[in-house]
Amino acid sequence: MTAFQEAPSPAPYRDHTGRVAKVGFTADKDSGVAGEWMWVEIAGWNEDGYYGRLLNEPVHIAGLSYGDEVHGFDERHIYQSEPAQVG
């Protein structure tokens, strides 16, 4: 299960589905950093929270890779949100 980090100032946009968002992830304990901010293409929302595809290659989180599906985060973990680019 992926652990998420709360944003210092969560993004004001409420429905992030179909957008790309900078999401806070909790880093591995032995990494020397508290967290890592990465872009996620948000595909939808269910009872567990938002889910989507990771658009970065993690540096401080073992077992998580570019393109992986992540799920279970919400507005508290989103620092920035932008419309997805088309084309």
C-alpha cells in the first residue's frame, strides 16, 4: 500500500478527475527525506479515494515505478492540479 503525505497548502480544485496532479508520497524510512512530490494522471474516484497513473519515476520509494497505478489519495494529498494536456 502506498502512503501519502499531506500537502502544506492543498489545491483548491475539488474534482481532480481527468486532471494531472502533484501528489505527496511518503518516502522510504531509510531514504533520508520525508516525502516525494510526483505527478499523477487522475483517472477517477471511488470509495477509497482518487486513483490514477504515476507520471514520474520515484527516487525515494522502492517498489513504485513510472506508469504504476496509485490509489487511495484525496484532496489533502494534492498540492497542485492542472488540466491534462491533450495531444
